[in-house]
Amino acid sequence: MLRASSLIAFSMLALASRAQATDLSPIPSASVVGPVSDTELRITPFFWASGIKGDVRTRAVLPTVSVDVPFKDILQNLDFAAMLAGEYRNGRWGVLADLAYVAVSVEAERDFITRAPGFSSAEVKSRTLNATATGFYRFYEGGGFSADILAGGRVWSASTDVALSIGGIISASGGTERTWIDPVAGLRLRANLGNGFGLSAYGDIGAGSSRLTWQLRGTIDYSFNEHWSVSVGYRHLAVDYRSGSYVFDTELSGPIMGVSYRF
């Protein structure tokens, strides 16, 4: 996951370098303060093949459980999932939003490690929603490159039930539901490679109710026509939230694919 996050960060730096090269080119480019007149509405259902890794604790009477569940285990035990993103832009101003909801019930000794002696296995039922909404301003556009600065918030709603087995005989269980919001700020970069192809990179970071939340996303994009396009890449999303005995310190990462329709 660290390598994947580093690759995405490198892509963002590469896109920024392209913008700088465009500024130095003798070919006239669009002014940073020039008008952007088009209006755009885009809807993107997407599929995120995300695994989950981190620490979860629901109650003071239960130990912290270290979770490392690959996507194949999540897919086999998936109860329900819904993922959707949208964008509206009018000139240089716009709004971005994305939502991912996943409900899963997993029971596997290799996926969970309890941080207390005597516990032989664990079962975790998780229903997690994360949604990010931001406003953005396009502060640069020219030479097939655009850059947006953005600010907004991310809401998490996590319902987690943990059942632990002690020696395979006695069970201890507990569940908790928590909802919280974190302000975030970030940057989005796009480069047009020609022939319908492009590169996109997105990153944000924030804190507030949680100690820290951040994400990186990089995709290769292809436009079939003025309405339909597809994107394929990688996304990493992390949050560290603690309140009393409750702990939700997790990372979600994996390949992502979306199909967009532009109105």
C-alpha cells in the first residue's frame, strides 16, 4: 500500500512539473486569470476493489483487534455495497462529491489478530459509509493541463460489531456506531495526453473529529466521446479516529474503476 501511495504522489508531482513546463514554453497559453466559460455536470458510478487494514476497538471490555482483510475476503463476505461520485462545474468554480458504502461480515483467523492473550478467533461485522464533498476553484487551465484547489469535509459513519472467541469455548462480543465529520483540503490535477487519453491525480488531507484523515487517488482516463468516459487507477484512504475506548484507525486501498456520463 505504501508503494501504491508513493506512486500516486509521484504522479501528482509529475503533473505539476508538466504545468511548470507549460508556463516556460514560448507558445502562448491560457491566462491563469482568464475565463473558463463551460458548464459541466458529470455522474460516475465506480467500483473500488478495496481491502482494509488497521486497528478496531468497540468497547472498553474488549481488546483492540488488528484487521488485515484483503479484497478477495471482503468480496466473498460482502453483504451490500454502493459507490457513486459526481461533479458540477460552472466556469472556474465547482463542487465534487463521492460516496462509498460497504457492509461486510468476515470471520477468519488469518484476517484478525486480537491484542490480548487467550482469544482464538474473531468475527467482525462492519457497515461503513464515507462521503467527501468539496467545493473547488480552477486556478490554472492551459496547454491541456488544469489544476484545482479544493476545500470541504468528509463524513464517516461506522457501525462495527466484534465477536471474540476465548479458547474456542467462551465468546465475548460488543458493537458500536459512530458518526463524525472532518474538514479537508486538497488539490486535483489533470493532463490531456491526446487521442482521448488523460491523467488525473487527486489528494486531500484533514483532521477535526479524527486525529488525521487523508487520501490519494490516481487514474488513467479515456473519453469515448463528449458524453462517455472511463477511468482506471488506484485509491488509498486512511482515517485515525479515537473517542474514549472506541478506535477506528484504518486504511482502505485498492484498484478503482469508474464510468462517467457527462450531461
